[in-house]
Amino acid sequence: MLRPNSERLWQEAKQCNCGSGDCSARNHRLCPICNEKMLYGSHFTNEKTRDSKFAWNIDLIVPKQDGGLWKLNNMRAVHIKCNKSRNNKDQSREYEK
């Protein structure tokens, strides 16, 4: 089971609409950085799938080092690999697009 904030961010993430039966449920979402599919069950707390290309975690849009807070309006669900590649860059302008 996901933490409440993770669950809420997942629900707010961009839907995939790939046409798969799973997609209409809550299984798929799109990463806002790369626009590729994330899978609900591949949350970083799941040891079996966290190394998957579909794995996701919570990202701060404005990094903590730049004054970003752990508040829902500054958080989003993203691929783990995309989050690591951001390297603490502020993406608040890109996220608003």
C-alpha cells in the first residue's frame, strides 16, 4: 500500500490512454519529464520492481536546496531514472506548460 501523498500524486498524474484494459483503470500513468509509461505497482517502495524502467517515485518540482517544500503543489510522480537525471534542476516553469 502506498503512502497517502504517493496515492494522491499518482491519481493526479497524466493518464496514459494507451487503449489497454489496464490503462482505463489506475495501472498506467505518464511521466511528466519523458512522457513514457509508469506502472502503479512499480513504486520505489516495491523491492521487486523498483529497478524497472516503469518504476516511479516522488519528485520535488522546485528542489529542496532551492527552497522547495514537501507540499503537494510542489510534488509529482516521475520515473526514478528521470528524477535522478534532473540533478536538482528547478522545473517549475516546464511543469506549468
